[in-house]
Amino acid sequence: MLVQGIVRRLVAPLARLVYRPVVEGRGNVPERGPVILAANHLSFLDSIVIPLVAPRPVAFLAKAEYFRRPGFLGWLTRACLTGIDAVPVPRGGHRAAQESLEVALGILAAGRAFGIHPEGSRSRDGRLYRGRTGVAWLALASGAPVVPVAVAGTDRIQPVGARLPRIGRITVRFGAPLHFTPGSGSAGQARRAVTDEIMAAIRELSGQELAEGYNELSATTVR
């Protein structure tokens, strides 16, 4: 809790001062109760920026190896991730992905906000890839509304492979909440339809070019 307080009181204002983020639609995020924030994914920074500008704490799942990096940068990464309530999870395979979704479901069951990148891994070409259905599984299993989120500019500030962020402008747009109930047809068809609706809402906010398929760099359904 001490680390979280330091990050929110010191790092968040500093980040706003340096990066001057443009934040739109904060009022679309429910003030209380379970909610899923489903966002596009351009940079490692996305999962840090969204919790810093959202009107309430947002928990993201983060690769466990981020918490094990050595040296000062490793310590700084751990401090930031801990401060924004990130939850470490292992990577690799269907079982790890399902276990991660169960962790996320527990976060929602506790009435908290949970953030997810339905594309999986970061887009390396700026296009919006097809969403994986873990986000729909969470929405249908929890009954939580889904707020689509579009982040822009983080790929220029910290491109894939960059060790340190650059100076630049970030934009975060929160869309109107989407509500889902299990529909007709198979469970797989329902999850696909819900996921496609969520991705269409993200694209409307981001204006990104659509990629035809999945981001094959994705290792699980939750990042």
C-alpha cells in the first residue's frame, strides 16, 4: 500500500507534467463495481498509463518476468507495476492463459476494475489486430460492463525494444460502457461476437487500420 500511495501521489503527477496526456471520456468509467477496461496495445507503457489516468485503480496482469528484472531499471519497473496494482502471471500455453483469466475473474468478483489488451501482444506496426476471446469470457462470466479504451502515442514514447521512454504526447480515450448477456448459439460463437463488438468499439475510438488476423506474437489471451 505504501508503494501504491507513492506512485499515485508522485509518479502520476510527474507523468502528467512530462507527457501532458490528453484524456477523454473519464466519466464513462463507472465509479464503483466490477468493470473491464479493454484497450488496444501499442507499447509496454499502455498498462501503466491507463491506471495513472483512469478515475479509479485498474489492475492489469503483467508478465512475471517484469518483476524479476535485475538492477535499478528492474527495481523501478517493479515499483511502478506494484504501485499501479499490476498482478504478476506466468506466460505460456493455454493452461497459463486460462489460469490468468481465473485471476482476472477474481479481481472482478471483488468489485474492482480490471484492464485487458484483447489483441494479446503489442502491435508492432500500429494496426489493430483481431481480439482474442478471453475478454468476452470475462465479460460473460462476470457480468461486468466493458469500457473500450484507445491509447495513442505510447508507441512513439517507448517503442518495442526501447529501454527508456522518450518525451512525447499521449492520448487516452475511454468509450461508453458495453453490456453483454449470454446469447443464443454456442458459447464459442457468443464469445466471438462479443469480442468483435468490443474490438469495433476500440477501433472507433483509436482510428487504427485493421489487421486481417491475430497478432501471432501473442502468447496468451490476457496480454
